[in-house]
Amino acid sequence: EELLDLRHELDGIKVRGLDVPKPVVTWPQMSLSMSTLNVLRNLGYDKPTPIQSQAIPTIEAGRDVISVAKTGSGKTLAFGIPVLRHILDQRELGSADGPIALIMAPTRELAVQIQRELKPFLKAHQLKAACCYGGVPIKDNIADVKRGGNHLMVATPGRLIDLMASNSGRVLNLKRVTYVVLDEADRMFDMGFEPQVMKVLQSVRPDRQTVLFSATFPQKMESLAKKALVKPIEILVGGRS
Ligand code: ADP
Ligand code: MG
């Protein structure tokens, strides 16, 4: 349908969209910070995975992305490495408080896992993240968010809504958010979180960058993607299900 332009099919990656940035297959060619390169070296991650090769340059180019690849293909760093530059570029602008990047994940376990995986990268850049999910007292989250200084927020949609509502919206301000990740979007959809996700997105500036990562991309998720993303580039590893 419509404007899709098939650019290449390489290493089992299928990419659809307009003006697709070229994949980059080594870390040094990605123009990452020295700190990021050091962390990657310390972790022993010799080269980007296929999804990272295509998604990182595409996200760094400012494009919205729908990225579908099976579990274990390295999706966290595919959206997580671009978070770093995004925050570093934005943080000197103005003094308003609140996170600059927001990652939504369906469950507490996944939110914790994302935060854990990004931790060495955030630390190397002196960046801070808040991680908020249900099942713990909201007052702990409120204290963390109110303390301020969190550049990144990793959260489940339900807890985000609760935080946004608390104290008439004076606790969590998403005005500064310019980069949003919907991780495990198929599971968020299956768990019925679409209304919460849409509500959160309505509180974020419309000119934000939005990226969606998922293990599968069922047809019914298409309408969510259409509402939430602008001219997305689709990156599919190993076919679409
Ligand atoms: P997904 O979100 O696609 O299920 P993850 O992002 O959780 O996958 O990554 C799966 C595993 O691969 C993690 O243990 C992660 O640390 C590791 N990993 C990620 N990127 C690389 C890489 N470029 N090289 C080697 N291992 C990697
Ligand atoms: Mg994942």
C-alpha cells in the first residue's frame, strides 16, 4: 500500500519506508561517544546485531521506527543506545524539569530488565533513570520522580498514568519528553494497555520521536502504530507475524 519503498533485504532484514538510512555494521562507524564505545567493549559486544545495525542509524536520523524482531535479537540496545545521544543533545536546553526520554514496557520484569541493561551506559554518561511500575507503593515512585534529575523514565503504562494523575499532575511532567519507546508493544497490546499508552502519548509533545519495538506485529497493532508514529520506517528481522 501507498508510498512504501523497499530499499534492501540484507541479512534477513527487510526494511520498508522512505529515505531509509543505510545500515551500519560496526560500532566505530556509528559515531557513538567514547563512553558508549568503552561500555560496549567492556561488555564484549563486538558488533551490532542485525536489528541494531539498521535501527540505530535510523533512529539517530530522527525517524520514527517500527522494529520487529524475535526475543533475544538485541532490541534493548537498538533503542537504548540512541537514548544516550538524544538526552545529551537535549539536556542543556532550558532548565525545565522532567525526563527527556520515556520507555514504556508492559511489565515490571521487563522495565527492570531494560533499566538494568542500560545502566552501564547511563552511568558512563552521568545520566539518571527512574524506573516505575505497579506492585510497589506509589509514594516511593513519587519521591523518586519529585527528587528530579532523572533524564530517562522507564515505566509501565498503568503506573505512568497513576503518576501523571497524582497531586493534580504536579508530580510527573512529560513536557520535556522528546523520545518515546514502546517496547514489547505486542504484549502491551495483548495485556489491554492500548488506552493507557495512547493517553500517555497524548501528554507528550506531538513532535516527539516515537519508536515501537515488538517480537511480533499483528495486524491489529497497525492502527495503534498509525496513531502514534509519523512516517515510520519498518524494520523486520525474520519476517512479519
Ligand atoms: P530482545 O529485547 O530483542 O529480546 P535483548 O535486548 O534483551 O533482546 O538482548 C538479548 C541479549 O543479547 C542480552 O543479554 C544483551 O545484553 C545481548 N546483546 C545485545 N546486543 C548485543 C551485541 N551487539 N552483541 C552481543 N550481545 C548483545
Ligand atoms: Mg526486549
